[in-house]
Amino acid sequence: MDVSGSPTPISPAPGGDRESARWLEGLTGPRREETVERLREWLLGISRGEVNRRRAQLGFGGPELDDIAEQAASDATVAVLRKLDQFRGESRFTTWAAKFAILEVSNKVGRNLWHKGGVHLDPDAWEQMPDRFGLGVGREVESRELLTALRVAVETQLSARQRRVFEAIVLNEVPLDVLVVELDSNRNAIYKTLFDARRKLRTELVANGYLDS
């Protein structure tokens, strides 16, 4: 890994822990290359843990998943070094750095799944929704009315982007990481879009008497 250059030493923020201070000293001092390799090995452990956590949700594994962990660790290391001056000591350095590895795993898993199939919306997904309402046996008519009202609300109350996110995640159970790639976005933005969509839908259903306030 290219670790050329001589970055200016960074002083840890007041109150920073000793472990973080040692990482910063190593990454900006004369033993930088050695510390960078140690950082990459540590981030590789984080990446492997993250891909293993997601393994059950994925349709692949083995060397392919190991390769994602390796790539994520390398890219996360580069990202940490590039943004080292942004570390302010508000958390441990390792906690801060781990976020880069987790983000890289998400990005690479999403792109892998995207290349395998992209986002496909099932036109019959709406017909499976009543089972999710949990209204119980004998309330099929109520479920059907609620489904119809929800479908109308999705079509009339949501923006095109909100509708896309809602239909992908709620109706079709598309993995979030795949949708991030599809929409060229990030997890937080998708979560926010889904939250706003659900709030709009609930407001509409309450206003029309389909849900209690």
C-alpha cells in the first residue's frame, strides 16, 4: 500500500485517550509505514466481522466474501489516512476508524448485489401486503380496505423518490445496500427518505380513518 508523503503530526484533542494518541503518533511519525500496515490488519478484522454478520442475508460467500473484506480494509485504510486531520478525539480512534471499514463493506456488498441483479420490483408485491398487517383471521375485509387506502396514498402522497424507496424496501424487501447503489445515495439518506414516506402515509391513513391517531 502506498504510504508516501510525510504528514504533519496531529495532536490529539484534549482529553483524548492514550491508545488514540499512540495511533496518531504512529501514523504521523517515523514509524508510519509499520503503523499503516497494523491499521490495515485491524480494519481487516472489522471488515471480516461485518461481512460475516451479513452473510445470512447474502446469496454468496466463500472467496467472494473474503475478497470484499480485503478490498474494504484497504479502501478504509486509505480513507482513514486521507481524513486523519478530521479526527477530533470525540471518540476513540479505533471507533472512528471502524466506521470507514463498515461503510466500505456496505458499499462493496451493495455493488456486488447490484451487478448480480440490480433492483427488481415485483408487480404482485401489493397482493402480499395484507399478511403483514397482522389484523388476524376474520378481518380480511378490513385488511383489503387498508391495503387499498395505502396503495392510493403511496401513489398520491409520496414523491417519486419516496415511492421508489418505499416500494423497494417495504414491498419488495430489496437490501438497503443495493438501493444505495441504485439511487447513488447513502444509507442515512435512504433511511431519512423512508422515514418521511412512512410519516406521510400514516398521516394520510389517520386523516381518512384507516388508522387510529
